[in-house]
Amino acid sequence: MSNFANRRLCLIGAAAMLVFASGLVSAQQPAPPQEQIYTAILKVPSMCCGKESGPAIAEISKIPGVVKVVPDYKTRTLTIMPTSNAISHRAIWEAAERAKVPPTELATLVGVYKSKPQR
């Protein structure tokens, strides 16, 4: 192989390595920060199936700002996903009481309530 051919192969190889390396660098960029999702978890010991959770989900979903309510029958909890933490914790507790599934605990970013919150 001539000296020119060797240089040409080296340049092509170097160019290929640069293209490959640039792909790796861009793939290792950190992901953009995720928006925090606020949740409140309501513990309802009497909830074991959809019969009990259905009315509670309907009542809690009526609260302005509640986006989603997800039941977990194994842990007997309702996870409430509102649009912000400005939602009334008392309103969540009272909605569960209206649905005839009295809660025993409400965990929020502010703290854990063992009885009906004041606000």
C-alpha cells in the first residue's frame, strides 16, 4: 500500500471516530429537569375494593384542582394528584368522609395528618 493510501485510510478512520464520539457526547447530556408532581396519600383502612373506592374517587375528583385519584387496594390508600399544593387538605379529608370511607391518615408535602386538617 502506498503512503498516500495509508494516510487516506487514517483520515477516514479518524473522521469516523469523530462522528461516533460526537454521537456519544450528545447521548450523555443530562435530561432536562422534570416538573415535580405534587401528591397527597390518603389512608383508608376500610377500602378493599372498587365498591368502597368508587364513591371516594368520585367525591375527591370533584375538588377543584384534583387531576387524578388512584386507588391502591393492597395498601388501602388513595393517591391524589392535584395541579398544585394549594389544594385544601381538609377538603380531601371531608370528601372521603362524605363517601363513607373515613380516612385515618393524610400524607402531604406539608406533613402527615392523623385527624381532619384545619385547612
